[in-house]
Amino acid sequence: IGATALARAAKQPEVEGWRLRIEGTLAHAKGNSVAAAKSLALSAVQMRRARQPLEEGDIHRVLIDVFARLGDDHAARRAATSAVSCYARGGVKRGRRLGDVAMNLGNLHHLRERLLEALQCFRKAQRSYAGAGNELRRAAALLNQAVVLTALDQRSRARACYQQARTLYSSLAATTLVLQSDYGLAEIDMLEGQLDRAIVALSKLLHACTESGDSVLAGHCALELGEAQLQANLTTAARESAGAALTMFSSAQYPAQEAQAHGILA
């Protein structure tokens, strides 16, 4: 309310643009994509009036994800084009901002299972982040590539991406993200039938996740561990792992994981 009053009193489009951007961002975080799209679109108009191309571009970049949630791929692509155009007007032709656009587009393609397009976008993002020296974002782009490559059954390339991401996360002391990388590597062990190796890795990872307080990743580790133990005919251990996962996922928020745990027990 105060920001609204200030914007009206000042009669400055940039101030109003920031108010609308905050409003839209909060709506996006709450999952209200319709309200987010409306506020952010109005914010972009105000930023254009204020001749702030970089801020306008950032808003269009967020709109990629908003429109993806709304199922409007055409609008999401249009938002990506607008973001790149705004950045160009602001003198940005490479670096983090363009990497973020590529990441959001990659997420859109991945969501729609357009895996090759997603992979291309994540690679583009990685190059942009590497040029900008942003190692944390570069690692995220590598992690996303690894997930897509795994889905494409290109396991050796996926493993290499996971290992690169893990190295970067470790150098940045991003412990939780190191654990996510380790989880991806263990999944590849499973896919390759290296059950003993997967069981050892997942057991260690489950312990590390429990100690770090990452209950969701711990639950996923318990599920994978139970599956690996079941395939290795370690039925007692598999039952214990699946039971632990079921306890961790005993919430309506994780019905698929609960079903998977019940499947292992069955």
C-alpha cells in the first residue's frame, strides 16, 4: 500500500514498475500464475516507459516461467525473445542474464519433454555462465544437463556432467548441491546395473542427507536404496529402506513417492 501511494505521488513509471514487479513476483511464489502474469506484464510496460531495458528484460525472463506454468508455450517463447531484445538494448550481449534466459527456456522444454531442445538450452546457459565467471549457475546448468542426458540414456555423458557439477559445488562449499550430484551419480550406477556400488553410495548418501536435515532427498535416497536392495535380493534390507521412505513421504504432498514405497514393500 505504501509503495502504491509513493508511486502515484511520484508519478514515476520506474517506481510503479518496481511495485508491480514485487507484486507479480510474490504472486508467482505463491503459485498464482494468472495474477503474476498480469502484474509482471504491466511492470514491463512501466519499465519500458522509464527506459530501463535491463529491468524490463529481467521481468520478461521471469515471465518465461510464469507462462510455462500456465501452459502457454507461445507466450513463454515470446517472453524469452523480448528479454533478449531488452538486454541487447541495454548493451548486454553475453553473460549471466542471457544464461538465465537459456535456463528458463531449458526448463520449459524439459517440462514438455522436449529433451534435445532442453539440452541445447542448458549447454547455452553453461557457456554464458562460464564466460561470466558464475560458477554456481554454471554448476546448475551442468546438473540440468546431466538429468536430461540420463533421460536420453546417454549415461557416460550424464556421469561426466554430474561429476563436473559436483566438483564445482564442492569448491563453493554448497553441501546440499553436492549431495544432489551424488544422488544423480548413484542413479546412474543403478541404471548400469552396478547394484553393489549403488547400495554403498546410497547408504552413505542417506546418512549424509539425514545429518544435513534434507529430509526430501533422504526420502528419495531411501527409495532408490530399497529398489537396489530388492534387485540384489536383499529383501529384509529393502523392506527397511522402503519403510523408512514411506515414513518420510507420509504426506499428501508426495503421493507418487508413497506409491513407489508401497510398490517396493509389495
